[in-house]
Amino acid sequence: TTHSAPGEGPSIWRRHGWQHRGDSTDAPLSSGPLASDRRVPQDVAALEYRAPHLAAASLAFAFPTPPAEARLLDVACGTGLVAREVPAGTGMGMGRAAMGGNGAASHRSPCPPPQHYDAVTLVGALGEGQVPSAAVPELLRVTKPGGFLCLTTRSNPSNLRYKAELEAVLEELERQGAWRKVLAQEVERWEKATSEEESTQGTGYISGVVYVYWKCPVPPLEEG
């Protein structure tokens, strides 16, 4: 069954003062190019790539009333597709300034300070040959206690090994009490498949999943 992500991200975020920072850190958060060239938006439209909208809606469902001037970090932002799902006027900030002619980051951004962002997104870059699953703890580092993290990955055959590794990391962090899972939204028609081998049950699409986690507050130190 195909599920749609809960909530309406853009309509909810328009009512709040998100400050969107669309830059990404090169290490250890990401590796490799963030976008191939200026054709990416057109290619995304042709593939019916829904991850940015689904992620925005899922995050808004989990975090419908962010505090005033809440900060959102979009990691591996590429051409800024996730930013288009947040209200006009928040802008891409350094994210657009950091992009070169080929759409990739043109310089190394400084690592964000710890516990700095109210929400962190990593959409479309958690996959084989892209951002390693070992980078997830770094996302937690820059998220404020009580903040939210929204991650996505694909469920097509060539990404299943990576997906299993990623979910093992997510589950271990939850076991350690670092965060709690808010939702894991499976979506069958994630985007159009580029081959029959990648298609989900002959639908012509590949499937994917949106994860939203809540970072647990730091427990108080015990005296004595």
C-alpha cells in the first residue's frame, strides 16, 4: 500500500519563523558531489522525485510548532529542493552562495557548532556511494536536545544493503537513548525507476522511506 506522508509541511511552516540554512558540511557529513549539473531540477521532475516534499511534510507533522526563529540545517542540500518546500522568504542563505556552476558546493563549509539546530534534514543523499551511514551521529551532534532529524533513503534493490546498514545505525542510537523514533514512513512510489530491475513489483517506481527522530534531552548529571 502506498502511504502519503502526514501533515502539510509548507502550509504549517508558513506560520512559523524558520531560519533555513541550506549549506552542508563536507566532512564528515557528506562525500562526493551533491548535484551533477544544472539539469538536476528537470531530471528530478521527470523522475517524479517526491522525497523533498515528503520529508518536509513529515517533519512538519512531527514538529508543527517550532520555536520563534528556529534554525533548520539542510545537509547535502544540492540544488535546494528541500528549501523549496519551506516558506518563501527563509531563503537558502549560504547554501546558494556556496554552489558553483555545476550545482555542487564550491568550498568547504565550517562544521556547525554542537547543539545548534532545532531540526536537521538529510534528504536524497543517504545511499550507496553517497553519505555513509556512519555520518548519522554527526547529525545528532549539531541538533539541539529536543530537536528533530528527518532522513530519507531508497528501498530499491541496489540500495538494500546500505539501507540495512543505515537502519542498524538508527536502531543502535535509539538503543543508546540518543534519540527516539517518531515515524518511519514507507512510500512505494518514491520516484520513477530507471530500470525494470529497480522497479517495485513492476510498478515502474522505486520505493523509499522517510525517518523522523526526536533527539532526547541530555539527562541531568547525578550528584555524588
